[in-house]
Amino acid sequence: MIRMGRSSKTEQTNDSAYQPKQTTDSNSLYPAGNAASNRAVSESESMARDIKEGRLSGFIGSGTVLTGETTFQAMLRVDGHLTGHVSSEDGTLIVGSTGRVDANIQVAAATINGTVNGDIVATERLEFGRTAHVVGNIQTPRLLMEDGAILEGSCSMIKARETMERRIAEANAPKITNELAPFQENEPNGYFELNDDETAEAATN
């Protein structure tokens, strides 16, 4: 017979020492479980806050499967399975750790903590959590990736070249103005004026 647990003698002698040790070492013995629990609580609190403040316009729960073209206004959270095409001009897409999106995505901002199979275009910013797994090409001006996130595809920083060229032009504009200013102030018409002596000397030569 195998009995799980402690005997009465062991419980009497070690009870006082065992309980403090269990309380002290619980975080060190199960760091992964505590991290997952804290992450789940934080995600639940974040979703509850978004619903309360009216920012969450759509929610696909775990175990739900939707297929087709999806458009939304403010914010869409996916904890289930979504296939087709996802688009929003000004909205934010959130894919939870249990979420899966098999679709091309075109939104203003996206936060990925689950799995995405498809290309992503985020015109403002794109964030990958530590549990994110994306298979596809991404385009965004701002990218944030946590340690552990996986991207299988290419990354293009859109608007980066235009922004750099504009900054270079703005930086060079004052220098050009300062160089031309003395000439424009002294000779506004672009011609040099000669006095009578200089004119006579020029004619003699």
C-alpha cells in the first residue's frame, strides 16, 4: 500500500517548520507558474479595463472559430481562431496568448502574444510579446519585440526613409539660408556695382 501524505508524528514535529518554508520557497520552486499566473491576471485586468472604458469593440473568445473578412473600429481582441482577412484604418488588434490568426492583417497598431500566419501591416506600431509566433512579412514604422518572440519572415520599416530624408532636408535648410544671406543683403539684384574710378580703370585695361 502506498499512502500519499505525512504521518501524524511527522506532522506534529515538522508542521511549524514546514509552513514558513512552503511560504518562503513557493516563488522559487515554481517561477514559471507564478509568471504565467501573473501574466493571465494582467491580461484579464487589461481586457476588463478596455471593456469598461468602451475601447474594446470586438472579442473572439477561446474556442471560437470565425472565418471571413473582419473589419473593426477601435479595438479587437482575439483569444480564439480567426481566418480570412483583418483590417482597420485606425484600430488596434490584440492577439492573446491562446489566439491564432490565419489571415493578412492591415491595422494601425497590433499587439501579438499568440500565433499569426500571414503578413502584417501596422501603420503606427507593432508589438510582439514573449509568446508571439509570426510566420509572414511585417511592415511598420515602430517595432517592439520581447525576448522569446519568433518572427519567420522579413521586416520592412515603412516611412523610415521618408522621415530620414525630411530630417536631412530640414537640417540642411538653415545652412543654405545662412550662406546666401550675406550675398542677398549686400547685392539684392545679384549684380556688382562699380564706381567711376573702377569703371575707368576697367576701360583702360
